[in-house]
Amino acid sequence: MSSQIATANRLTDGEVVFLGPAGWVTRIERATVARSDSEVRALQALLRQAEAVNEIVDGYLVAVEETAAGPRPVHYRELLRGSGPSVRPDLGKQASR
Amino acid sequence: MYRYDEFDEAFVRERTRQFRNQVARRLRGELSEEEFRPLRLMNGLYLQLHAYMLRVAIPYGVLSARQMRQLAMIAERWDKGYGHFTTRQNIQFNWPALKDVPDILDALADVEMHAIQTSGNCIRNVTTDQWAGVAADEVADPRPWCELLRQWSSLHPEFSFLPRKFKIAVTGSPHDRAAVKVHDIGLRMHRDPATGEAGFEVIVGGGQGRTPMIGKTIRGFLPLHQLLPYLSAIMRVYNRHGRRDNKYKARIKILVHELGQGEFTREVEAEFARDPGTDEVYALTEAEISRIARHFAPPPYERLAERHPRHDARVFASQDFARWVRSNTARHKVQGYAIVNVSLKPTGGIPGDADAAQMRLLADLAERYSHGEIRVTHHQNLVLPDVRLGDLFALWEELEPAGLGTPNVGLLGDIIACPGMDYCSLATARSIPIAQAISRRFQDLDRQREIGPLEIKISGCINACGHHHVGHIGILGVDKQGRELYQVTLGGSAAEDASLGSIVGPGFSADAVVDAIETIVATYLDQRQDGETFLAFTHRAGLKPFKEALYAAAPG
């Protein structure tokens, strides 16, 4: 199976967030990577729990490859989502990198 | 333009107050996302790729200078300093925080604006010709009828939970600038040749998306005062038979197609005969029509000469100004005035985007030169509708340094592009970077002029917000095995000669699509007859010359 991370939008402001070891974080590099079925199930459970307590919305799992810089989404949609609009490098997460 | 009465004001304020309460309950966890989603969508609030997105209604694309300034304020205070004008003549803010949206809606209500009818399965914000009321070729002004439709359709209890969203467009000119044949209902105002009476041609079942269709005329001439009961009859037939089990087959175009034009028309006429609107609810009195029409009375035009010597001299002296006049102004119905089209398509820019400074400048210029009014076009440009010929040079001198003077309206650089995957959660590919790359490749304005009228329209998914089906050249971005691929269609038109483009062949990668457009344009230039437009050429020659040029060298 491919490695996966959990992502969602933060309820209050819609910011894209990723599930890290200590809760939801805004940087994909700090996301927890699930590498086995049991780890994926654990991520999913945490994701559903966070939705239930209205911390996040529209959560789902994203396939990633692991790089020296951290997890990197396999699909370009998630790459964009993790960085910001490709046509506005001054906006989104990429703006503060 | 229309001004709110006490009812409108109270209604919008009450709606904003309700939504503030709903947002507070959502943030406190008293509403789940499942419960909250329909509520936020009914107030124009989507959740997109990077953040929430608020779509603000601009009824039939008409804005006052005051409203434009408020949009600029909202962009700076609660968003990221810009807004995106859409193919629905609306504006979208791409980054609002949920907690701020009630304050934004309050700020909109302060200037008689809201975000109702910009989402959900209701009758959406009615659209029209951006030159309504000023076009030289206009038969009748569609704006009073658009306003009437707005009042009739806003939260209409019978039509608020339709099988799918529902879009109505109205044109009052023979040259269709409102794309009425690709709307759920298109209304074309014209005059009965026998009596000279104004009325509507009623066109139903047009649309784009995954199943594009050209609308069918079900009534050649509908008297003006029968508009609401007749449209009610259409909506009732749709509500009765429209499919609710499959969202991809739920639009009225599918119903018209499956029932057949004849049977659909028969059902509408039967419903109309049953309830022809003679009761007090739908009876449209002359007094009510006149009351609304008074809001759209012409501004106090001056009596001006047909030509303005200083303007003519400026055109003669400045090639850049002359080029802008030729491309971006149009003939006004009143002698001595011009319609000014403000391009939101600078070379390499993002189609439809305007920053707060540009919005404020346009508000100032509208007040100084155009009776304080601005129009939004479905081509994602803006219009100053009432400019004296003698003011054009001064206006251009202010637009140009602000990046608002690109002389490309109606030319190749005037590209429609949906937000695509750079913003939209539904998208399957990006569309803006393709528009930017094409714009840069063809940035030579003299070359664009030589090519002539050419509308390129780009969508980032099959939902076709970028109108690719009706582009002279349409580009559709899809996901093919994890890579962006672009299908090219040729020969579409959204005008009175509406047609759907045909796929030219296998798609192109993002890197190759600009070269493909270059090849298509070169093929046209090489083979066109004298005075033949790109669209006319594609209809005459078909896909063959383009296929040969694009794919001849390809293996196999």
C-alpha cells in the first residue's frame, strides 16, 4: 500500500490542515505518515473524531511519497492544495516558505 | 439602476442576521457540517481547494461605484486584496474565514448586495447583456425584466428546491451577448413584425456542463406581461418531471431532450393554460412594470455631436489609443457617447481578477465619466456604459497605467478561464496557467488584430464554468492518469448562431497545448478566405485542416 496522510480544512477559516503527531498542523511536512493498514485505520479514526468535534471539515486521506523534505502528495491536486495557487505564489502556504 | 425598497432592505438584513446565527451555531458545534452545508450554500459560501469561497451576487451584472468600492473594502479587510469576476457576472472572494462571513454579508447589505442565489438548486442570479440599455442594436432594455425575475425568483417557495440549479439569461438585442441559447431558460426580446409589440422568444433546455445542449425555442413570441406565468409553467413542468435521482440528469435540458421538444412544449402550454397568471399574485400590471422600469430610466445624456474633434485628433495622433478605441469601445445608442469595455485580461494576467486598487479606480472613473455605473460581463471583463467621446482619451490615460487598458476585447487575448484547479475543489486540471501561457504567446496586439475575432474559453473540468463548449477554440482540462491533459474543441459559439465545439482529436499536455493553439491559428490564417472569421472558417472547413496540421506528424 502507498503511504498516506490525513488532510482537511479547518472549520473556522477553511485553512488546509494535516494531521500531525500532536494534532492538526498547517504544514504538510509535519503530517503523520501512515505506512500500514492499521496506521491508516488509526488516521481515519482520528479524522472522523476531529470532524465529530467540529475541529475540521471535509477530511480525507492523501497518498504521498516520502522524501527528505517530508511527505509529498502523489497527485498534483494535493500538491496544489498543500502549497497554494500555482498562479499566485504570493498566496497560500507557499507564500511563507 | 434598481434601488432597494423597504422590503428588499428588511429581507436582506434579516437573512444576514439569520446566517450570523447559523454560523455561530456551527462554530459552537450545535450544527454539524451536514446540517450547515445547505445553509452556507444558500448564502453563497463554498468550501474550495484552499479555503472558503464567497460568491457575491451582482444582479444582471450591474454595479454602482459605491458597491464597487465596498467590494474593494471587503477584498482588503477580509480577503487577500482582490476579487475574481466570474462567467456568471458575479464576483468571488477566494479566502474568507467562516467567522468573518457574517460581517462581510453585513457590509454587502450596507450597499444593497448579498450572496443569495449564487449556489444551490434554485433559480440563480439572472444574467444579461452587459450593454443592456445602451447598445446601439438593442430592441428593448432587458434590465427591468431581469429585475422582475430577480424579485420573482428570490426565495420563491415553489422554486427553491429544484432538481438542480437553474440559470436564466435575457438579451434585448439581436446580437446575443448573453449566451441565452446555453441557459436553462434563454429569453430574447424582439418585436412582433405584425404589431411592433415587444415580447420574448422563450428558449429552454440549453446548457453546458457534461451534457452540452443548445436550447430549443418553445414560444416564438410571448407578450411581456405573460412572462412570469409562462416561466412559472416551465418551472412547474420541470419540478414535476425533472429527475432527482441522478444529479447528472437533473437539469432541464435533459428533461427537454427526453420528453422531446414537442411534448415538453405541450406540457408547458397546458400548465400555462391552467394558470395563465390572472390571479393577483402573478398579474403584471402596467403600473408595476413602469415602477420597475423607472429605475432603469436613461441617465441625463447631453446632446452631443456625432463626432468629437479632439477625440478624432487623439485617435489620429496615438496609435496605442487608436488601438484601444478600436478594440475596447462600442457604439452607444446615444450620439456622442461610447460604451467602454475594460479588459481584465492583461497579457499573462489571471482572467477576471481585479485587485482592490483597480476596483477603487474603476469606481472613481465610473463616477467621473459614466454616471457612476459599472457592468460585469460574462466574458470576465467590466464595462463603463456611458462615456462621452470627448472623455475617452482621459479615461484611457487612467486605465492604461493601472493595467486596465489592454486593447484585446473580443480578440485572442480576451480569454475566458474558470478558476480551475488553482482554486476549485471540483476541477480536474488547471485552467488559468493555460490562459496565461496563450496570452503571453500571442501578446503582440497587432497580431491579435490580424487574427481577428477569436474567443478562447477554458474550463478546468467538465462542469464547463469556463464555457469551453461554446468557445471558438474551447479547451477542457482533464485528469488522465494523474496528469493534466487538455482537450481542444473548435467551432463553438455562444452568440445568436450558437453552436457546440467539436473535439479536434487527442488531447495535449500542458506543455504542448499552447503550440497546438499556435498551429490552429496558423492553419486558419493560412487557409482563410478574405474577411473570413475564425468561427466562419471552422464552420466552412470543418476539423480536417486542423487535424492534418495538428496530428499529421504524429506516429501511428
